Amino acid sequence: MQNLKANNKISSELIYRGTDTLVIMGILLLASIYSRAYNMEGYLAIGLGATLLFGFVGRFTDIYASWSGRPFFRDEVIRIVVTWLSTFLFLIFTIFAAKVSEQFSRFVLISWLLLTPVLLIACRYALRSLQAALKRIGINNRAIAIAGITEQGLHFAQMIESQPDSGFQIAGFYTLDDDGSNPANLPSHYAVLGDTQAMLAAARNGEWDQIYLAPASGQSAASAQLISELADTVTPIRLIPDNFTTSLLHSRYLEIAETPVLHIYDAPLSTQNVFIKRLEDLFLGSLILLLVSPLMLGIATAIKLTSRGPVLFRQTRHGLRGEKFEVLKFRTMTVCENDRHIRQATRNDHRITRVGAFLRKTSLDELPQFINVLQGHMSIVGPRPHAVAHNEEYRDLIPGYMLRHLMKPGITGWAQINGWRGETDTLFKMQKRVELDMEYIRAWSLGLDLRIILVTAFKTLHDKNAY
């Protein structure tokens, strides 16, 4: 059964890759036919390069991973656009660097740039809709059972029901011995399939495609015994972890002095990924700083002419592993607080200057932080750096707060594009920001960074939390 699933996964990926290749090559060649600058050999060369590069970048942006449970327009579409833009920009850079740009029509390249993502998205949507339709009528579905009427088991069942395209059909629940399972807590539309012994018998007989174990917290000994007994079955068994086990799953395993060791709290990025992220910061940071330098000069002039004080505001922040550095911003207030007690900006704050209000609303006050990025103190994407005074306040109030500093702070981040930007006037707001920061650290990828940058660019001008 496992081999069959692997083959299905490979087949789906091949279908997607084949469709992407046809779209990328097809649009380019069709556009070149209608161009006066007809250069079939050159277009074939950059088309082939684009398909190879698109597939390579797609490995980082996860466009070929399973789409089950991923929203199409809020996730997969953004990944496709980011992958295509990265591919196209690299090819254009290569064409100009090789001084062969005169061999290609601007009409062809612009048509290729605009039409390709549209058709890629349309094809993905059609393929996804076809697969979903097949699953809704029972083709390629899996019948699953859940062992344990617990909080995590019920939550898992609800999430499966909310995503009918996932291809899973819940047959019912088994009660586990001594785990506090109470059938009375089970919604009426779920069947109770029996106790532990009935579950073991069903697993041995292969009645279900998969069985999911959802033991209660604190039942490690009983769970270990049950898993041992399930080893003598023919059914794939999966575990729905409790909160403690979930935290361990994010840990890395290694062996030191022939002893297995788990990294509970450790640097989240491998040496290779640290290098990739630094290249991303240097390339994009230099490009953005070059593009916005005239704008920054105009902002600096406006600040100097409209209020007293320095153009740049410097404030001490904690960076990677808690090291202190001076973050740079355009000054937006009549004060430059950098003491042990710092008051956050509030709505209609009288300390904010007229120019500063505009800069804060549009996030243009953050532009000097690209200098921090090139210096190596910050990254373009990461947990936002807080004032040292705020770190000292919240590290005692929020468990795991300082784990945010296992990664370089960023100009923008996962928390900011999900609505947790601005004033943190309640503990709950800061808790949500930290929660999303930790999600980002655990799930980091180059594709996620590019997605956050793209969303930030669209959200900046209408963020209601910016003031």
C-alpha cells in the first residue's frame, strides 16, 4: 500500500511538472511567432532554461507538495506567482548580463511574463478541481478510524470534515483503555466502533486504510504498549500527538558520543539554509535599497524641514541570540526614546509629527532598516525586533518569548502579514505575535520568505494597525 501511495504522489508531481513545462514553453513560443523579432533558437534556449529553473525554485516554494488542506487562492496561487517571478527575474538578469537582450522582443517577454502565471494558475485550478471531484464521489478516498475520544482526536475529525477534498472518510472512533474516553462526548454522527481489542482486531484484518491514534496526555506507558501490539498488524498506523509531543517533533535529532540527543531549543536553520537566507537578504536588500534611495533622500529632506531633531531614529534592540544592535528608522516623533521605559506609539499619539504620521501609516519609516539588513544585524523577513525594555517586560509574562531570537529579526514577518502588527496594548496581542513568530521559525523556507515579502508589498498601504 505504501508503494502504491508513493507511485500516486510521483504521478501527481509528474502531471503538474509536465503541465507547467507545456504552459511555460507554449506561451513563449506562441508569442515569438507573432513577434517581428523571430528568433526560435534563442526562445527555445530561454524557454528550456525557464522550465528547469521553475522546477528548481519550485522545490523551495513547495509548489509540487501535496495540496491537501492548503487553501488555493491564499496559498498555492501566491506560491506559483512567487516561483514564476523569481524565475523570470533571474532569466532577465542573465540575458542583460550576457548582453544578448537585443535578440529578444520586449513584446514577447512582457507577454510571457503576464500570461504564464495566469495560465499556470488556471491549469492548477482545473487539475485540483478534477481531483477534488473524484474524491467527492469516492474515487481514491481512504476510510480511516480514530482510536481515542480525546480533544486532539475530536479536533482532527472536525478538521477532516471541514476539508472534504482531502480524500479521507471517517468510519468512526474506538475507545482506548484507561485514557478517559467518554462516548458521551462524541457527536452523534460519529459511530463508536468498539474498544481497544476491537481496534487491534480491525488493524490485523486490514478493515481500514489507516488508523489514527489519539491517546490522552500522560498515557505514554499505555501508548507504548499499544503501539507495540499494533506492530503485528497490516494497517498503517499514525499518531496524533498531544501538545508536548508536538513540541518534540519540531526538535532535531543527532548523535553525540554514540548517544541520541534531541535539540529542544536550538538554531532552526541549517548551515546551508543560513547561507541561502543571507544570499536572499544581500540580493533583495541591495536591489530594494538601490530602487528606494531617491525616495529615502526625499523623506530625509522632508523630516529635516518640518521638525527639529535628527533624520534617523536609533534604538537598541535584541538581535540574533540576544545580541544588541541599533535599529535604524526615519524619525517620526518629537522624541527619541531609548531608555529602560519606552512608551509604545498609540492611535492619535501627540508625539507623532505630521510627516511621521504618513511615514508610519505607509511603513516608509522602516526603509533605513535595509541598511541593518546589509550590515547583517537584521533579515528582510523574520520576527520583528522589540525594544529592549519590552523584551525584559514580556520575557517574564510569555513562556518561550525569547525563543524568537533564535533567528535574525526582520523588517516584516509572518505575524505582521497576519494582522498582528502595531501596538501591543494587551498581553493577548503579544502572545499571538510570538505564536506566529514561532510558527515562522519552525516552517522557514525561501518560498515562505518570498510570499511574506509579496504580501507585505500589497498590504502596506492599507494596514489599519499602522499608526
